[in-house]
Amino acid sequence: MNLRFKSAAGENILPHILNGSGTALARLFVALIETHQQADGSVKIPQPLQPYLKTDCIKP
């Protein structure tokens, strides 16, 4: 997307993405479910993501 904005000093700055616009978050969620879904319908959360989601499993 190469999105930038000008600061008050006139320099070009890359903005932080707060709401996920312009990212592939929806595809990431689909890949997570496809890869980690269990036979009972639950989704096991990978270890690196557990601190962010505050759980190790999403129940069906």
C-alpha cells in the first residue's frame, strides 16, 4: 500500500496500522482455523499466539 503521511515537520512517516486495514488478517484467521482445528471443532492456539489471545484453545 506504501501509505505515508507528512508530519508537522514535513517529513514522510509510515503510519502504524491499528485496525488491520490493508492487512491480510482475515486470511490469517482462516489459515489458523484450517491448520489447528481439532476433531471436536475446537481450534488449538499455537504457543506464540497464546499470550495475545489469553487462551490455548477456542471452544466450538
